[in-house]
Amino acid sequence: GYLDGIEIGDVGRFEAGLLEHMRSAASSVLDTIRDEEKLSDKTEADLKSAIEAFSKSFA
């Protein structure tokens, strides 16, 4: 998964950073999930893309 390459001690920092990323750069994905109350195929793909983008930039 997305956390396989993350050290256990960095998981909290990853989580906090991902939440910040989702709230700022991918807020439309969160809005869609909240409004639709389900994950369509498109929303799931958008969510995966947002997580992957953050994961690549996490250091």
C-alpha cells in the first residue's frame, strides 16, 4: 500500500501531511465524497491520484 515505504515513526507525519494535501490541493475530491456519500469509479481514481501525488512528494 501507500505506507509500505514509510518508517513506522513517520506514519503520523505522513497522515497529517496527507490530510493537509487533501484539504488544499484535492479539496474537490473531499467535497465530492462528502456530497455523494459514496465512491464512484471516477472519485476513487481521483482519490488514488491525490494520494499518489502526495506520496511521491513525501520526504
